[in-house]
Amino acid sequence: MKISLCIDYGLHASSLTLITQKLFNELAKKMTDDKTFTIAATMQASNGIGDVNQHYDCVSVPNMGGYQFPHSTVLSSKNPFIGIVGIDEVVLGKKVFRSNALWKRNKPLIEEQVSKWKNQNHLVPHIHTSTISDKKQIIENFNIPEENIDVIPYGVDHDKFRPSENKESARNKICHHYYLKEKPYFVHISERNWARKNTLGLFEAFRKAKSNGMQHNLLVVGKNDDVVWKKAKTIPGIVMCGYVSEEIMINIIQGADALLLPSLHEGFGLPLVESMACGIPAITSNVFSPPEIIQDAGLLVDPYNTSDICEKILSFTHNKKLQEDLSQKALERSQDFSWTLTAEKMLSLFRKYTEKELDTDFENDYDSAAYRTLTTICQIHPDLKMSASQDLLEFDYSRIIKWALEVGLEDLEVQDYLIPLKSWLKKNSE
């Protein structure tokens, strides 16, 4: 079986990019071990060049966040698989937009795309999403038959996201980094769309908790608009960390007492699973996917009720036994999630709906998949878009392979696509 995995959807969104990176990495490792299929990283548009059905048995876009209907080049495949990641704009409308003007501008676009889903969903026979909650929302809003949707949860990298060896030391390290007194803190993983994350609602709940004598700080990680930064300055104890590296983010999570994520909507909630893998429980929303993800490994709140959020925060801080119990449950629950398991379920899905596979010669197909993956990396990496264009036109991969070995394997943007190909890269560099 020959699989095309489109990796250029959602390059602007770190969570969407993470899905393709980890999924490709796991599938490519399995490709090398099993030798029963090949997988190539591709661009959506490239699947429309020539007869795609001569090259691949299936085309997958695993991370279509939001409401967009799939690109025509993907649908030209005989066997497209589409992963839908959260349709909060469709379900909640204006509530998840940062301004009324932004909502008005996007509303007609949303309505147009929803209409396509309702009238043309027969063109997308295979859909997968990450939670039962999301599946129900897709059925209700896009009129897609239930039997056409599979639920495949996302994973977590347990090698990176794991409990610290010394929680107090991890916490103090972060406090020193941000010039804070050594005392406990919560963490909130935010984003530019603070409306969906309910960041301002959380700030108000945190303010109420502080006025009741709570000692914890709140560290806010992620890019945010000025309105969030300005509000944070008015509330003692809120520390705006801005965008941080993955390493620093993991350190912050490891030192936290809990993740505060009372979002209005989560399609899956990767921060929930990442925090649980570190033994950090969550105080999160009682609507949509979070209850399904954390089960009994955290506390649930009404995201529209700041008093409820405040009360749950205070009850957590006042109960050491509760903190310890939830931490242990969080760590146990996190074991149900891994990118290896996600990849295995995706591969099973591809095989289930690929009735007649193309003729294969694994070694030749592996070469083709590896070269296609390198080409795609050149198309998405800012340092290679121009510098490698002539090499691609001449089908000369020598410099590209040299870059991949010397730079790419350490480059966070593309290393997940290259690490499984390391042996092949070394072989073809000789």
C-alpha cells in the first residue's frame, strides 16, 4: 500500500502541525520495520498533478482544523481520508471569535463551507476525528452518516512529556526563571484565539480566587493579543510567559500543580494529555471533549461560570490529598494515549478501506516515498524554498540529503519527517 500524507494543512497552527509531524514519524518508522507499505509526505496541491491514482492507494489529510471543505486536489484521489479537528466556529459561532467584526467577516465563509459539507460529503467517504464528542458535532452540523466517521484519539510523546524527578526542584527552577518567589503555580496554555480558550473568563475566576487568599500564581504560556496582556497586568499573580520553546513549556508543566483550561470548546485538547503525561491534573471544561479525555483525572467546571471555576480552583488548593489522587489518576489516564497507538489505528483504517492496492516493489517504492518527502520538506521549509529549487528542477538531491543529515535531523520543523529516514539518507549520501 502506498500512502500520501499531506503535511501542509495548518502550517500556521502549532497544534495542527504537531499532528502531522508525529503521525508521519510513527508511520514512517513502522514502514521501515514492516516493509508492507510506504508513506510519503506531500503537499495538497501536488496530489492533483498527473493521475494521483497511479501513485498512491490513499491520500490522507489528518489535521483539517475547523470547517474547511477538503481541497479539490485531495478529493481527486480515489481514496481520500480526512481528519477533522474541532469545528468550534460552526458549533459556537460568535462566542469563539475575538471580536464582532471578525465574526461578521467569517460568518459567510463558514456558511459557504458548511453548505459544501452538507451537499458534497459523499465526496469524502472516510472521515476520522479524535473524540466521540467531535464525531457527534460533525454528524449534527455536516449531516455526515455516522458510519463514515471513525474516532481515533491523538497521542502524546511520553519520552518528552513525563513527570519531573523532583517536583519542588522543577517548580523552583521555573520560579527563578521568571523572577518569582518560590511558591506553587498553575499553568494555562493559551493561543491567539483567547475567546475559544476562555482566557479572560479564567483571569476573572483567578482574580476571585486571589481575593479569597489563594497563594498560587498563574503562568500563561502562548501567543496572545494585547487585550489579554493588558488584562493580565491588572490582576496580581498572573505571569505572561508568551511563546516559549517546547522544552521550557514542558518544564513549566512539570512544575505546576494543575493545568487550568476552562475552554469554551476543545476539539481534543492536546495540553490536557500532555499535562496528564507529566502527572499534572487539569481543571477544565465540562462541555465537549475535555470530560471524555480526562475522565476522573481532574476537575470539571462550567466555562461560562467564573464563580464555579473559582470554587474548583480553591477546593483543589485546599486539599492536598485531592491533588495527590488526581496527579496519580492523570498519569494513569495518560497511558491510554500515544502517537504509536494513533498511527496503528490510522494504518488499520487505511487498510480497511483500501480494497485493491497498486502493484508494489518495496525498495523502489521506499525510494520514491523518501524523495517525495524530501521534495515536500524543501517546499515548506523557509531556508530551502528558494535555495533548493534548482536542485529539485535538476532532480539532484545530493545537497538536500547533505542538509538533511547535517541540519534537518536537528531542525524542530522537519526532524519528525527525517529521523525515520536517517539510514536511507546516509546510504544515499555516499
